[in-house]
Amino acid sequence: MTIENEKTKLISIIPKPVRMTVTSGKFTLNNKTKILVDENCKKNGEYLKKILDPATGFNIPIEDSIKSKSEENIIILSLDSKQKTINQEDYILKITQQGINISAHASIGIFYGIQSLRQLLSEKIEAPKFVGDINWTIPCIEIRDYPRFKWRGFMLDVGRHFFGKEVIMQILDVMALLKMNVFHWHLTEDQGWRIEIKKYPKLISIGSKRKETQIGGFSSFGTDGIPHEGYYTQEDIREIISYATKRFINIIPEIEMPGHTKSALASYPELSCTGGPFEVSPLFGIHKDVYCAGKESVFNFLQDVLNEVMELFPSEIIHIGGDEVPKDRWKECTDCQNRIKNEGLKDENDLQVYFINRIAEYISSHGRRVIGWNEILHDDLEKNVIGQYWSGLKSIIREHLRNGRNFVMSNVSHLYLDYSYEAISLSKCYAFDPILRKLEEQFHQNILGIEAPMWTEWPQNSEWLYRFIFPRLIAVAETCWTPKENKNFESFKNRLESFLKRLEINGINYTKLEETI
Ligand code: ACM
Ligand code: ZN
């Protein structure tokens, strides 16, 4: 093994870069260091300055790289469209004794180069305030890096428990540090509707509140007697989208349908098969009351809701849920049965395909694309709808992949971050690979990537929430980014120590390593 390879063991970047060569010497950041940017890198320059200034106490100037005379002690950010590209998100980070150079094809690559640079500095760089005189020294290194998958996601359920703006932004910050780029926001549930829809105010005045919450696990029907409520105004949502966009994270909103909709039915019971009444559910699990698939008013309502959602969210992709839909009510509803007859459908399962296709067509007609949980899969499902796999037969998924359908993998066995560490240990989570066995190579590209869901039946506050998310999300991020052959759990654990210190400095809780295995 060469000295360079030995030295790379001391580099604690997560996700592990594709290629690293440590050379001799080091660069030290000091109060004379400057950031040099070309016209296209100004925003990234500002972002880097905001990371470096507080802890170091420096006030690092940003200069135009064409006009600046500085040749030493500089951090250069530059776009190089001629650089040979492997991937639109790639970057090169070179550190010599004279300076730091981050170059990339696109701004997103520069941004990711900054995340690697951050992790080469002492963890104390994450501190929001001056931390005293420390040596901000970095070993000379050359990194060439790009992601394995283009979809590197995390899902948060804010329906079961509401988490405010600050929590979402804190998570987005960690995702950025991990080079993750999809935040899937599960905004509606049986237990709460969390997104303001101007045309239907009762979704908030009724749907965002419940009188109490189940506690003690799925088999216990005890409740806490404590009201729970919360929602995001459209203004909050715009603010969070803007925060995410600056971190190159796309936010995919999920509006669940036709099931998991008790909060909407409590607000507007006429959208159900029976007419209600209903309450926003204090209990978890699967609920039999779902949107009526026979009533036109349901489609009008959902189109109105989606209009406001599409107006708010720039995301090309919109999530419509589709999981866990009991057919009990549809079987007994005259409107649903009439729909089955009039549309020439076979049964209630066909009715679910009709429902999803109708919504997918509506969303497509607005230039967007639908994703839904794997229960929506069917040969007649619109071709460009993305499947999100969580459970069920892999042989069926393989067939859909062979037929050209795109998938995001969220396997319940390895990626459900709400599961206990006994069920999904850190090492098990890290060992996950999304490429299905026996899937021919030419279809691998239909697997867009990975998303780890965090359902929130039980965590009632952010400390509790973070204990489940971290450190498993950090393992997921490495699987999303690092080539399979570069992954190694022992190496990951060594690098994790530094990453966890960064979380600690930001006041983010996590489960200790010895309790995760
Ligand atoms: C799911 O866990 N019901 C997608
Ligand atoms: Zn019905």
C-alpha cells in the first residue's frame, strides 16, 4: 500500500469520495485567506464564507477571480464546462500548500466540493460562534468525486407528529453536508393535515388538530389525552423551499390518496363513501375510510389541492401516496360501484388504478411527473409514473423494471429509520444495496436511487426523532453516493466519529455507536 493510500485513512469525509490522493504538505486557513470566484460561483462563495467565518472569527473576503492579483492563500471556486464529465454533479477538489481549488461542471458540483472541504477541516468549523485560536490546517489532497445515484433521499412524515420549520431546516442542513438531494415531505395523514390550502380552510381549522395520540406501541390502544396540532402556512413552505434550493435539495411534497386521509375526511366528510362523520385519528395503523372513487367532487377537490401544491412546489415530481388502501368502503358504496360499471372496470383494485391514473394524467398535463408507493403498480399504470418500493414481492418489481418503469428503493427491511436499532442495526442499514439480485445490468439505470423514510408514530419531539434518524441516515447517504466497491463498514465507523461531532456541535441528537450495532 502506498503512503498516499495510508494517509487517506485519516480523511474522514462521508460519503466517501470516489478517488482521493493525499500528497505531502498542508494548507492552513488564516486571516489572510481569500475566496476567489468567477461570475457563476458567487453564491457558492457566499455560502462558503458563511461556513468559514463564524468559527474561525475571520472575515474572509470574496474577490472576482479575473480581477484579483492574489496567487497564494486562496480558495478558488470555478466552473469549467470543458472539464471531462462523468456526471453533472461531479467536482474536483485540489488542496496544495498555496491554496484550494474547487472546480466543477455546474454549481451543484462546487457545492459538493465545499461539503468535502468542510469535512477536511476540524469539526469545530461547524460552530456557530468563534471557537478560539485553532490551527485550521488541511492536508494536501486531490479529490475527484461524483455520485453513484441521482436520487439520494430522505422522507419525513409530519402527519403523525408535526415538526416545525426549524427542525426541517436543521435536517436540510445535515442532508446538504451528506450530499443528499431529495427531501420527500409526507404532508398529509389520517392523524393530521399539515399544508395550508387556501381554497379549503377546514383542512387546517379541523384537519391539522387531533384531540389525543396513541401511545405505547401498535398493540396498545392507550392514548395520552394530550391535543396535538400543527401546520405549515404557504409562506412557511416557500421559505423552506428557498432554504432547500440554496442547498441543491429538491423538495417533493406528498399528498396521500386515496387512503391515509382521515384528516381530510374529518374536514370535508362529503369526500368519503359514507358521508361520515369522522375525527382526525388519534390512532395509527390502516383506516378503512378513504376518498370515494365514485364521486366527481373528490377529483375536483384533489385537483384544486394539487393546483395549489404545484403552484407552491417547483419540483418536477409530485408524490401521491397510494399505499395501504382498504377496499371495504368502495365495495359497499353505490357511487364507487357505479364507477366500476360505467368505466368497465373489473373490481375495486381496478378502481384504484383508475383513481391513480386519473390523478397522474392531471399532474402530467401540468408538466409534472408522479411518484407513488408500490401498491399503485399495475400493468395499466401510466408508464412514466415512478414506483417507490417499500415492501412486497421483488419479482414483481423486477418485471416492472424490465418493462422500463423507474423506481426509488425504500426497502422496509433496511431503510425504515423509525424501526428500532434491534430490527435495523447501523451495520444492516449500511450493508443495503438497492440493485435487485438477478436484475440484468441494462435495467439497473431504472433504479433512480434510494430514499430512507422516517415515519413518526412515536417520536414526539426532535431529540427523539433524531435518535432514530442518526446515525442511520449517514449510512444511507454513503450508499447513495459512494461506489459499492469503495464501501467498507469499518472505514465508515472510523469516519463517523468526526461526523457525529459535527452533529453534536449543531445540537443534533443521535444514537451512540455502541447502541446501534
Ligand atoms: C408505507 O410504509 N406504508 C409506505
Ligand atoms: Zn365511494
